[in-house]
Amino acid sequence: MSTKNASASKNQRFQYKRYRFVCLVTSAVLFVLFGIIPLRLAIALSQTPLPQAVIALGGDPMRETFAVDFALRHPPLEIWISSPYLKTFDFSDSGSSGARIHVDRRAVDTVTNFTSLVADFKQRNFQHVYLITSDFHMARAKAIAFFVFGSQGIAVTPISVPSNQQAESWFHICRDVCRTWLWMITGRTGASLTILFG
């Protein structure tokens, strides 16, 4: 009986140590995520107080038109439209130089809007960009940008395009934040999750 109690006590100690280890590792990861990213963003903003480019999340012609008009009012800025569906928009009508407008068709959803462009932005030494998307979509876009761009020292200044839609649910925001963590750890975005969960 005492051997059984000793074995149970030893098992409980092992379980407690494992639980404590998992808590310490989780705390360390969260400290790195929530400690280093704000520091990198503060450095980026102090070094580059004015945005160097525009990223517009495509999928809505209103956003794309707004982004091009915005870029025309800010001549030195390049504009990056992340949209696999952009087919009908005619940039020649905008009077803008085609060299300033980049259309990235690699993204399949909001997370990949950011993950597909972050390497390009790093290569161009962007530290601060305007982020243009619809008002109902901005909370999710900013949350994703915080981790994807923030982990690379790229700050965003959000500019919302007005719409008549309701703000997105917390479920969608939390799901995509978890996907950004997956990307930060593994380099994979979990794009199939949007198929599973909408």
C-alpha cells in the first residue's frame, strides 16, 4: 500500500513539474511576442515616423480605388495591393505611374495578405507603411499586422475605408491571430483553417 502511495505521489510530482515547465515555456513565448514586438515597433516608428509605402488589402474595388487615390495624393509612396482577384481595375485611368503600383496575387486570405508581402517589404527596408482596408475589417487586419509585420520591425498606420458592414466577429480575429503565431513559429500560415472554419 505504501509503495502504491509513493508511486502515486511520484507521478503527481512529475505531472506538476511538467505542468510548471509548460507554463514557463508559454510565459517565455508570450513575453517574447508581447515584449519584443512593441519594442521593435517603437524603434521602427522612431527611425521612420512617416510611412514609406501603402499596403491595400484587396477583394473590394472600393478599397483598391481608395488606395490608388490615396497614393496619388502622396506621390513618393509605392502602393502594394494584395489581392488574387484583382482583374477589372484599370490603373491607366488613375493617371498613376505603373512603376509605383504593385499587385500581389499570392495571398488567399487576410493572413496571407501580410505573410506574402513581409519579405518584399523587408528587402526594401520598409519600416512603416500605411494599411488600407475596410472599416469592418480593420480590427482583424491590425491584429495580424501587429504580429506579422511587427515581428519584422514594420509598423503600420491604419486608414479605414468606410462601409456599411458590421465589424467582424472576435472568432475571426482570434482564429487569424492564432494563425499568425503558427506562421511565426513554423513558417506556415494554416490557410486551410479558413476553409474549415469560414
